[in-house]
Amino acid sequence: MTDFAIIADGVHKRYRRVRALNGLDLRVPSGAVYGLLGPNGSGKTTAVRVLTTLLRCDTGRAVVAGFDVATSADRVRERIAVTGTADRVPRKRPATARTGRANPAGDPAALRFPRAPC
């Protein structure tokens, strides 16, 4: 049996007439690195907001770290960390801006975190 870090079953979210999520089904195994790719307006941000308890879905079910995001949001938040990229690297990078590699959020050594074993 595979242990899943994230499970989404039939997750729907609407903003008035706009369907932001139309039946998201997702399984991410524990320990996996997973990315959401798609064009603008495809629901990536909405999916992340639902899975991180920042937004409630209209229908469906989502479980993160073994806890339902709708009924155990506090437990989910205790077990995850989320950071966006909007504040990290500007679109038009001034000469003084740090690169993703030089940014402490993208470089554990800059924060003095121990390196993860391979």
C-alpha cells in the first residue's frame, strides 16, 4: 500500500461563473517532489490554496499529511510549510537582486540548515 502525502478527490471550486477547479483528482506519494504545471488560469494557484487550507473547496475532498483540509485545517498547517515565489525574485531583476540560488529561501546553507542526506 502506498502512503500518500496529498490526496484530492473530485475537488471543485467556483468563483461566481468561473470554474477554477473542475474535479481535481490527485495522488502524491509521501517523499515525492511534485510540481503543478499549466497555462495561466488552469487552477494551479487555486489547487495550492485549497491544499494548504487557505481556501475551502465547494465540493470534493482533499487530504494532506493524513488530515482532511476542510475538517482538520489546523493539523494540516502544523505539518506543512508553503512559500510563494512572487516575493523572492522580481520579474525584472535589478543588478542587486539575488538569484534563486542566492536567496536564503532557496539555499538551505544560507539559513544554516543541515544538508539533507541523499
